[in-house]
Amino acid sequence: MLELDSVTHRYGEDADAATAVDGVSLTIPDGEFLVLCGPNGSGKSTLVRHLNGLLEPDAGRVLVDGTEASEDPVAARTTVGMAFQEPRDQFVAATVGGDVRFGPENLGLDHAEIDRRADAALAAVGLDGRENDRIETLSGGERERLAVAGALAMEPNHLVLDEPFTGLDSPAREGLLDRLRGLHADGTGLIVVTHDLRELLGDADRVVCLADGEVVVDASPDDAAAELPEYGVRVPDQPAAGN
Ligand code: ADP
Ligand code: MG
């Protein structure tokens, strides 16, 4: 379980520094599929980077399975996997196989276990058989899926994806969404950050919307859909236009 308790984050030291996240409290049970939305600059990326200890709050607490993320960053990073908005920043090796093996290698796992995890993670995103491909030759959708595989190879309880659909065409988007549905069905908690909910609403357990660093909506997808347009978040037409 992930718990944010009155988390505030400011960039910069001065009193007038922008408050990116402003007193957010959220409890995210294991296995939950949560969509985190809100306009650009509303604090989504800042907030999720607290969940695995990448950022520390200026006030409040972040608990991962009951332990403060800052106290045990290694545990936080193995429990909460994260794939970023711009996966280019995240790759550490030249090839698909090298990249997906990097995390498990750093956990000090034996070779058989590293192989098993790398194979499972690549299969989960449909990149099996592509181990020797150079990352620079992958399409945008494949890079996003590789970023997800890198996080999955850590076998996290929760997977955080920050704007994973940005720049993906429709087939790539559907492909990734299918993989996410499978992971959720297998018990992995998902936290998907997006400003565009098109296909996601039907799959999520819960929708949280941020505005100016504060939670303004925290509801079931159906209830949230009615409130989101007010905060500049696109929701699908209902019934969905056939496409
Ligand atoms: P979102 O992901 O919802 O677009 P962010 O968390 O990236 O929002 O940003 C929230 C606020 O914090 C914005 O006002 C943004 O300009 C500011 N911000 C984000 N990252 C930094 C940074 N590294 N330094 C200074 N300000 C930042
Ligand atoms: Mg962001």
C-alpha cells in the first residue's frame, strides 16, 4: 500500500517558490488501477516522483508498505516501478536486452533469475525476441514499451507510468493498453498519469485529478467523468464515438 500524507513539494528555497504539490493525501491499495490526471503543470509528475523516493516532500510523509520512502529508498524503488514521460532519459544500455537486464543485475540476482525476469518483462510488452535490437532503432511506441519492461523487470507491486501514451499512434496506444490490462489482471497496481483519458476510463478503478497541486477530484471513473471537464481534462464522449 502507498500512502501520501499531506505531501507538499516546492521547487526552490525562497518563500515564494512555486508550490508544485500542495498538501496531497492519498492512499493507494495494492492492485489498484489509478488514473492521475490534471492540466499541464498541475503537479502530477512531481507527485508521482515521491512514490519511489526520487523526490522528498518538503512537508508531509510518503509511506511505502508502512515505511517512509526516504528511510528505505531501495525498498521503495523495488516496490514502486516507474517509467517516465521521456523514456530517452531512462535507458542505460545500447540494446533492448541490456537495458531490461540492468535493474535485476543491480539487485544482485543470479543469472537464471535475471534471464527469467528479462524474458517475462519483454514478453509482457510484446518485445520478446528483440533483445539484440539497438534502442536507437526502436519506434516511439517500442521505446515506451521498453521503458515499461525495464520497470517490470524489477517485479514491482505498483507500476507508475508518467504520460505513457504521449506521441504514440493509435495501434501503439492500444498495444500498451492491452499490456496494462493484463498486468492489472495479474495483480500489479497501476498508476497512470495522463491529461487525456480516452480509453482509460473503462479500465481504471479510480480517478484522481490534480489542479494547482491539490486533489480536486477523487472518485470512481463514472463519477469523475462528470467533473473532469471543469478542470480542463478531456473525457471521452459517451457513448464513445465508434472508431
Ligand atoms: P505536471 O506533471 O502535472 O505537468 P509538474 O509536476 O511537472 O506538473 O509541475 C508542477 C509545477 O512545478 C509546474 O508549475 C512546473 O513548472 C513546476 N516544476 C516542475 N518541475 C520543476 C523543476 N525541476 N524546477 C522548478 N519548477 C518545476
Ligand atoms: Mg508531467
